[in-house]
Amino acid sequence: MPRVLSASLGRWVDPAVAYRAICGDSDSAFWLDSGQGATTGTSYIGLASEVRTEFDGPVLDWLRDSLAAEQVDTSDAPPGFTLGWVGWLGYELRGETMAMPVERPSRYPDAAWLRIERALAFDHSTGLVTVMALDDAEAWRTEVLDALSRDAPPPVAQGAMGDVTWAHRDDEYLEMIAQCQQAIVEGDAYLLCLTTEVRVGGSPDPVSTYLALRESSPTHHGALVRAGGVSLLSASPEQFLTVSTAGIVTTSPMKGTRPRGSTEAGDWLLRHELEDSVKERAENVMIVDLMRNDIGRVSKPGTVGVIGLLAVESYAQVHQLVSTVRGELADGLTGVDAIGACFPAGSMTGAPKLSATTILDRLERRPRGIYSGAFGYVGFDGAIDLAMVIRSIIIDQDGATIGTGGGITALSVPEEELAETKLKVAALLAALGGPAS
């Protein structure tokens, strides 16, 4: 039986330096990033031994069967990611998880998974860097030290950003908001997470762009995942789903937004305005209720509860309201079953989920692609940690796309909702080398 073995690298190295030295411009690499200057959490970097972007049947069935077939001893691995699979699930995978037709296919793979047999773990609280590998950690450690001893390739200069095109004009988006509110008045939904998309021409370099993004928008769920000619660059602040080896399932929906203030006093006022907003609090609570129901479908009776409600988290550009729901997996179920029950996340659909996704598909008239999906790892030990694909840039040979949006309720002010979409996308456009709007 193969074993996950680990060894200390013996010194600290900045993850950005390590990524460039070890992964370079590889199209089969990942970086799960706790953020520039992080003092807590663990970042992971590695190269793939296998890349899957096409599947013969349902993606979650493949993932479930792959994990069940693995016979890997992870008892000596450090806590957290114990090697396994890193990748993403695109929003259109809702056709599989919700058993509904998806009439607008994405230009991106609905799922991509990298098989990771060797990786580096960066513990930001202790300054310890650990090398992990199947069967031979010392050989991997030697390769890493050798790569770090050489001069890393210089960052690729970011070229000029191409044309920026919004999927919907401002007046069209405002009309879509009005239709969302009409659907709510008619009782077809309580909350709708309406989105749009920005397309950017040119040939941006994924690594250089990600380095710029993490500098301007540090977050605990950042990522650079490259697979099958597509690169996901994320400054996501939102955790979608975790499942521990003991079967504890958690989700932390994020709904409710205010911009950061330009002064300390102004920032404080905006934070407290968010805390006191009836509309934003109601929006968050509606998604909490939805996620309680989703987790409840795969949990032991009586184990589902809210362990955090309406906390404010502050990031470089925004304040957010965050809640946390917890449950315990029912006997005989795995973390993949939890993904199937909860995907797509309610914070990106609205409530009730089936009606919301149907209404949104009619209004948006386009696939969302990887945006609104989830990314992260599924370990050989069965542990799962997935974040939301928001505040993210997707790059392929045709340029880049950025999704943006917000939750619409009966109390939404359309002009404010439109402004929120522009706020959320500004730092992402800036990372691509262009203007912030």
C-alpha cells in the first residue's frame, strides 16, 4: 500500500518563490494560497501527475469511485491536505447535482482535477515547510532544494490588456434586477443571486496576473489552479464546504456586502451599516436556512446547526457578512455525497434553489462557467476543503473572463446592486493590467 510520507524542508521559503521555482509555467500545477503576509493557515503547492478534464459519466460518481479505489496510507501525513485531488467544479455541473437540463454549455471544462502525489505545505503560523510525497519524501525534498537553489525564472511582463466587454449593459442589468424583484413579489423566489460577466481580450500571463491579484487582494482562500489549458486565479474570501475525516461538514455562506471606507471613520461607519442592514441580514439568513436544509440531507438527524451567525469579515475591498452551518455525515455517506447535496452553493443561486436557478438561467442567458462553482482539494483520506469561485479570473487561450454579481431581494436598490458588481470586479481588472472599471 502506498504511503504519504513527509519531511521538513528545513527552512522557510516564500510560497511565491517556491511556486515559480518548482512549478514555473507548468499547465498542470496548483497553489492553494492562504494569502500574502499570512500568519495563520496553510498554503499548498504542487505539480500534477495526472490531469482529468473529461469524464465518461457523472463527475461526482467518478470522484467517489476514484477515492474508494485508492488504497493510500495517510496515517503519517500532517494535518490538512494529505495529497489527493485538487481542482474545480464549474457552475454548470448543477445539471448533474440538481438533475436538471443545462442548455448553455460553458467554454470551460465543467470539472478539472489534478492528481497530486507530491506537494509542499507552508504552515504560516509556525514557519514550517513540509514536503509530502507518496513513498519517497526525501527524494522530493532533494528535488525541491535543488530547484530552490537555482535562479527562478523572471516573472513574465504583463502585456497590454485587451478590450473589456460586459455581458450585459448597465440598463440591461438594471432591467434584470427589476425582473428578479418581480419574481420575488410573485412568490417564485425569496432571494436571487444575479450575475454578469466581463470578458477581457489579450493574452495575460496567469502567474504574473495571480501575483498581482494576491498582492492587491490578500485572502485566506486564494488559489492558482492550472489544468487543461485553463487557469483559475482566485482571491475568494468564501468557504463553500469542508468535510473532516471524522465526517464533520461545515459551510460558511457569505451574503451581505459593503465597500471599505477611504478613512478609518468612514470604514467603521460602513462596517456598522452592514451589521445593521435589514436587507443584508435577511439575505444572509435566507441562505443559512437553505444550506441547513442541504447539509441536513446528508447528516445525522439532530446534528445540523448554525455555529456562527452574521459575523463581519473585512477584506481589502469589502466588508462581508458570514455565517457558518455544521452537521455530521450520516452513516455510510462520504464527503462527495455532501458536495452533491450542497452544490451549487446557495449563496450563488438564491432560494429556493431549484426555482432560483431556473429564473436566473432565463434572465442571464449565458453559462457562468467556472465562476459560481467551487475549487479546492479532496484528499486521499477523504477530507475535503472547497472554496467558492468568486472574486476570480479565468484565463484560457481566448483571453480572460470575470464573473460578478450580488443577491437581489425585494428590498434591493437596483443602482446600488449595479455598483456592487463594479466594485467586486475592479481589483480583478486592475490585476490584469487595466483600469479598475
